[in-house]
Amino acid sequence: MSELQLSVSPVDGSVTSERPYASAAAIEATLTTARRAQAAWRNVPLAERIAVCGRFGEILLQRTDELSVELAWMMGRPVTQTPGEIRTCVDRARTMIGFAEEALADIVPPARDGFERFIRREPLGTVYCIAPWNYPYLTTVNTVVPALLAGNSVVLKHAPQTQIVAERFAEALQAAGLPEGVFQYMHLRDVDASAVAADTRIDHVAFTGSVRTGRIVQQAASHRFIGLGLELGGKDPAYVRHDANLDHAVENLVDGAFFNSGQSCCGIERIYVHERLYDDFVAAAIEATRGYRLGNPLLSETNIGPVVRQSSADFIRGQMEQALSQGAVIHTEASGPEDISSPYIRPQILTGVTHDMRVMKEETFGPLVGVMKVASDDEAVALMNDSDFGLTAAVWTSDLEAARSIGGRLETGTVFMNRCDHLDPQLAWTGVKDSGRGCTLSVLGYDHLTRPKSFHLRHQF
């Protein structure tokens, strides 16, 4: 068994980094240190915790250019787009900092003579964050910053593909003045990652990744009464209603399907278009797809890079081939070379699709989207809900009341009107069904990183 965890670039197959796996002794030391450090950190005034997290964000921003090139190599997103992740990561940190005083303040019920009563939000202890590769800074900051602000210590296990991101977080937090041991990371084998989730020194597990691995994490922690935040898969739908602004819908939905090579939990993977607009929508979407230039993500002219690895490319192509064998029609209009033995995949639009096809039921996580014609709102809602997933759903319409009504019937964590593939940190990020459980971001995100303690103090008797 290899003693090194490798990160292999989808750009050219080279090894971008290699790190030793944590030994049993290192795991033991990390968890012991986290508990000890948290006991002191929880008593640091909130204003000081806020200051540390604020400086952390500024330090990341100063390194944007360097980190963006590194990120393009690690996971294949064009270098012209990767700076946006660093900036958005810092924006999310600032948003959660802005909520901290409100979210962590004592809750005081109406006064009662002779008594002092309040509810205090206490830190849980040590939060174990398991982060994915597709948005490695954004998904990590969702947990790390509010957990630290709430007075917890954090142990981070990042995806092998983006293992260096864990180190970048540690460097920035150390430079920001975070006390030693409050934030740590480990490069772990799968069996050790599960063992950490089960360890009694872990008080909360925040996992972002696949449904399959989410079940493993849940099982690992199942004998303990701790909280789990599981952000899992998505098969996010969009409905283009008969009264939609067609140009706006096409522009946003094509981007929502293909940005980051379709590797987004809330990316658009299936589109339902009212029959009045269907033909025009498909023609315009094909034309918009011609604007994609597949290629080396380090080149400025590239606006779509490879998917993360060859096995992912093979899975995506397998979905497509199965759909074509069942009567689907493919529309491939992007420029750039595509080698089926490589992770470089042109963005693809499929028509003639049905829910009997894997491509409309399984998560794809790649630049492939199916488009179906529907005759009514009711048909669209039924098809959008015909899924094991429920992360986001989008409706394109000029009728606000219709969007509210349709949104109320959708089985999803977030409803969008006239936008998609977006995360607003002012709102709760959550899913239903196989998209997971728990909540990050917004003022509610702190509820899962703290526990309430009630004080009922009688001072007259």
C-alpha cells in the first residue's frame, strides 16, 4: 500500500503534489491537540475570533493570483475563472463574520421577577470537516469559518485531488494569528477518515461529497449522538415556462450546466421547456454552446477545461452512450479537441431524452445536460420532483406568483427564479432526499455548530 497520497492533474496527467498519509500516532496527536486547543479557544472573546477570521480572508485575497494557477492545475478549471473562487470564498467568510454576533448572542425571554433566564449557544467542541475537490475553497470555508467563530476547533480532511488547499487554509489561519491546534488538517486513507468520524473526540462531522461516501460517513458516526452535516449529490432541474425571457434563460442555463465543466452540486443537469418555447430554446442553447472553447485550462482562450479524472469522463460518456442507444439526440457544438481516452469532454446537449434514461436520473457531474419538452406547469413539477435528489431547482418565468406557487410544490432545498447554479450565503444552504441533511451558511448555519444551554437563575426566594 502506498504511503503517499497523490494529486494527479487532469490537465496533463502529471502529479501536482504528494503527501504522506497521517500515521496512527499523528491522528492520535491531532485529535488530542484539537480538544486541548478548543478548551482555550472557546474562552477567547468573540471580537478576537472575528478579527482572526477577518485577517484570514485578507491573507487569502493577497495570494489570489498564485492560488488560482495552483487551483487550475489541481482540478482543471480555466485559470481565467479560478480567481472568482478565492474572492467568493473570502466574501462568504465575511458574510458569516457579519452574522456571528447575532447568531451567537444569548437568547433572553421576557423578564420574570426574581429570575434571570437566558439561552446560551455553546460550541460543540471539535468539528471534523471532510471537503471535496470541485470547489475546494468555497466548500471548506462554509464550515471552517463559522465553526471557528462559534468557538470550536476544526480538523480538516480535504479531497486528495486538492490536498494542498488544506495547507493553504492552515497557512492563512496561522498568519492571521489563530492559536496553534485550533485548526489542523490530515491527509487520510479512507479507513482512517471513517475512524476519525467515529472517534469520541469529534463532536460534529461536516461532509460534502457523494451519496455513497455520505452513507459511509453516517454509518461511521452512527453509534454516537453527534450532529452530521451531509451535503451530497444533486440532479438539479430547471423549468423554462411559456412566459420566460428566452434569451436570459438560455444564457443562464447554458452557463449553469457547463460552468466548471458541469462539476457543481447545484449545476443544472436537466431542463424542462414549455412546448411553446422548446424549439427556439434548443436552437439558441446549441448556438450558445458554440462559444465554449475546450482546452488547456492554463491558456487564456480556454473557457472550459477537462473534468477531474479519466474515470469521471468514462462515467459521463457512458451515460451519454446509453441515452443515445435509447433514442436521444446529441448536439455537440463547442470547439476544441476531444480525445475519448482523456478527461477532456466537450459540452453536450441531449434532446429526445426521457426519465427512463440514466442521464435524467443519475447525477452526471459533467458537461452534459438533457432537455425535455413539457406541456404544463403540472407536468414540469412532476418531472422535476421525479428524482432521488433535491438540492436546488430553478424556474424561468415573468410571473412572480407562478414562481412562488411552483416553488412551493418542489421538493428541494432552494428554489430559484430566473437564475441558477448560485449560492447566496445570506440564505440557508440545505438539501432534501439524497441531497443530504443539515444546513450551512446564513444565520441558521450556526445552529448546527453550537448547542443551546439554558440558564434558569433564581435570585429571590
